[in-house]
Amino acid sequence: MSETTTWTVSGMTCGHCEASVREEISEIPGVTSVEAHHETGAVVVTSDAPLDPAAVAAAVEEAGYALT
């Protein structure tokens, strides 16, 4: 059963920002899809199981942004 969670990321201003966040979050084990929207800061993550918020925060930080 998959789980979908919406996170808010600050600092995304363009499509390149979205791509960076998607790429980093996609590397978390269990993640099956990631949608990022710089206009709203929303990042929708679908995974096979609940994700550790610290892992998501670390991935977002690796991309150069922050969870809010």
C-alpha cells in the first residue's frame, strides 16, 4: 500500500529548483514518485511506506532548500 505525503519546501523559485528537490527526494529508499511545485512550495511524495521526516529534510537540504 502506498502513502502520499505533502511537504512544504522554502526557497524554490523555478523549474530547476523543482528538479533538484525531486532528484534528491527520489533517492530515498521506498519513494515511488515526487512532484514539486515552486509556485506553492508543495512537494508531494508517494512512497511504499511512511518516510522518516529527517530523511526528507536531509534530502531537501542536500538540494539546497529547507522544509518549512
